[in-house]
Amino acid sequence: MSEIKENSIQIFLDQLASRSATPGGGSVAALMGAQSAALISMVCNLTIGKPKYAEVEAEMQTLLLKTEALREKLTKLIKADIDVFNDLMEAYGLPKQTDDEKKVRSEVIQTVLKSATEVPLDCARLCAELIVMSRCAADKGYVGVISDAGAAVMAAYSGLKSSALNVYINTSSLNDQAIAKAKLAELDAIMKGADLAVEEIYQMVKVRL
């Protein structure tokens, strides 16, 4: 598959709808996060330079730098999810006729599963950061595009929750329960307070409409 960020939306959606397992939900989660970052950046760009918002311009410029950095990271995770899933499918396809083959296959699968857990965990972490960042855009951004700040927080929230599902499914297949529990604990910490924060920001946006 060619670099996914170079494809049109139509090509991506066609691939998503096809019988191919990739791209899948993990890539969509990263894309939702990248879209959230882009929306916050847009709010920043449309706030910066407006005399009425001079008091928050420096804050918007700082926020813009952060969201653009996250957008780049999340865009890379779209392909990273595809790559790690393909690696996992290759691992499951390894020969398993002999005891030695079964042993090697199991070890490879477990190694790849750890990576397959890290990718959505990274995505969840970045989406959680965007939820926090969206509050500033919703509270202080140019009111003419404030609904876009609301769309940003919802996109980040969708990315977060979708990434969590991939962490859950991959940790459930890990033999090393200590690692599985540690990753789930990390995910819980990332997600803590997200539901309440998203609702607060959503209502904040509604009030400013």
C-alpha cells in the first residue's frame, strides 16, 4: 500500500470498506486524532491576527505549535497501525507443524502484540492531550469558528475511545499478564476524567454559539 497520507479521501475510504483488514479501526482512530489537531490549528490560525483577540494571541500561537506537532505524530500513526497489524497477520501465518515452529510462532506473535498495543496506546495518549488543548480553543478562540473547536474535541474523544478498544483487544491476547495489566493501567490513567472534560468543553462551545 502506498503512503496513506498521499492518498485521496476516496481512496482511503474505498480501502477502509474493502475486504482488506487494513486500514482499519486503529488507522481511523489516528485519523480522527489528526483531524482534531487540524481543527484546533484552524481555530488558532483564524484567531491570530484579529485585534479583538490580541490578548490571547500569544497563547494561540503556542497552542498552534503544539497541535501541529500532534497532527504530524498522529498522521504517522495512521500508517503505523497498518504496518503493525500486517506484521501481526504475518506472525499468525508462520508455520506451526512442529513443536519448534509452534514455539517460534508463539514468540513472534507475542512480540508483535506488544507493538500492536503500543501504537493505539500512543494514539490514545495524543488524543487525550488534544482534548485538553481543545478547551483553550473553545474558551478563547475566535467565536466565528467556535463550533469547529467543538468538532475538534469530539474527534479527539472518538479517537481516544476507539484507540482504547484496540488496546483492550491486543492486551487480551498477551501471555505476559504483568505487561497487559501495566498497559491497561496506563490506558486507565490516560482516559481518567476524559468523559467529564469532553462534556464540559462541548457545553462551553454551545454557550458561545
